[in-house]
Amino acid sequence: MTTDRLSTIFAALADPTRRAILARLAEGDATVNELAEPFSISLPAISRHLKVLEHAGLITRSRTAQWRSSSLRAEPLREATAWMDRYRRFWDESFTRLDAHLQRIQSEEKKQ
Amino acid sequence: MTTDRLSTIFAALADPTRRAILARLAEGDATVNELAEPFSISLPAISRHLKVLEHAGLITRSRTAQWRSSSLRAEPLREATAWMDRYRRFWDESFTRLDAHLQRIQSEEKKQ
DNA sequence: TCGCTGTTTAACACCTTCGTTAATTAACGT
DNA sequence: ACGTTAATTAACGAAGGTGTTAAACAGCGA
């Protein structure tokens, strides 16, 4: 149930191991072994996580010799953020103030 | 596997039906029946989606008489956005410019 | 070619998620 | 009390995610 892009992105982010991998990649490209090192899970498991991230567009992969290097591609996060921004006024103070300001203007316009 | 807050939030957002429900709630509170109306899935299914959203803190629920009204509580989206913001420099142009600016300042400080 | 290192694929188990229908609970109105 | 409306819980099945170990594949280097 679901193959839309946003769902894929959010699903990819819904795993702490994958988020940690992204965090690691933010510091620079890394091989599968390097990425696996901090975790107590097997290499095949990491390999699958990388496949999920790649499928979501959150990483790209290149190979040199027998090493496969992953690099961060955070553009999908922009999409995700863009979606969430629709709800910003429900939490963001400055947005609330802006909203109040606009309402004030509106009600003043009505008076005239 | 996983009960950390951020995972719960992202997992909740990884479903298009749930995102649509949030979109609907952005226009105002609604009962379960009202929320179910646009979808071709059963009421129990909607009821569970609401439970997922509630568990993620994305909605709160109140009851009056036999109706249970849901209302949006987007604060968790702020948390999610906050997490993603760490990667903003990987996609946002203005961030790149800011980054370049900061690096310029830093390297100039080193010269002195 | 052989062996080593790095990584993926295969096969399996387990648990969770998502949907269904049927039954139950809750509160209202008569 | 009874029937109706609103919503949830129960019980079940299909599908998918995550992890494991063992086997396979890929590329290097002697």
C-alpha cells in the first residue's frame, strides 16, 4: 500500500539506523563497512538499509574497485519539509503572529 | 524495533491516508465519520489511523456525546523539521551561500 | 589462478502494519 | 427500555519490514 514519493521518503526516515547513517554521511562519503561499524547489526542488514535510502533518493552510490561508497543527497528532505511547511502555522510562533497580523488587517478592512 | 519519538512521527507520516487526514484537519476539527468520508476504506481502518496519529502526537482527541473530534497538533512536525534542518545545507542554496560566507570569515580569522 | 576483502543475494523467521467483517461499547432521543 | 448513530475492539489474513546466517559475486593483488 503506497509507492508515492513522500511516503517512501518518510518511511526511509522512520528508522533510527537509517537516520544515523544519514548523519554519518553528512560528515562525508563512506563505504558500507564504515557505515556498519558503529552498529551491532550485520552487514547484510546495513546493505538493505542503504538500498532503502537509495530508493528514497536520500543517497547515491558509486563503486571504485570493490568498495561502494555512499553519499548524501538530501534533496528529498526538502520535499518532506515542503510538505510539512503547510502546517507551520500550527506550531510556529512567528507564523502565529503573522497570522494574527493578517487577521487584524482583514477585520480592519471590513470595518471600512 | 524502535519506539523513539522521531521514528514514530516519521512512520505516522509515511502513510498517504494519514497525511490526507492531517490535511483535512488543517481546515478544522472533524469527527471520525467526517474524516472517513473521502476514503474508500472502512471506519475501523480510519479509527486505527487516528490512533497512530494520536500516538505520534499529531492529533488530540476529545469527545462530546457520541462524537469524537480530532484536532491537529502539528508540534511533532516541528521536531521532524528540526531534525531535517541539519541537512539543509545539502540542498538549500541560501544555506550554501551562508555556509560559504561563514567559511570565508573563518579563514580570514585564521590569517590574523 | 587462488585467496582475500568488500558487498550483495538467498532463504528463512519473526513481528508489525493495514485492511476486512462482525461484535461490542457509548451516548443520545423517544 | 429500545432503537439509532458513532466509534472502537476483536479476530483474522495478506503483505511487507527487519534481522539472521550462509552462499554467491566482484575486484584486487601475489
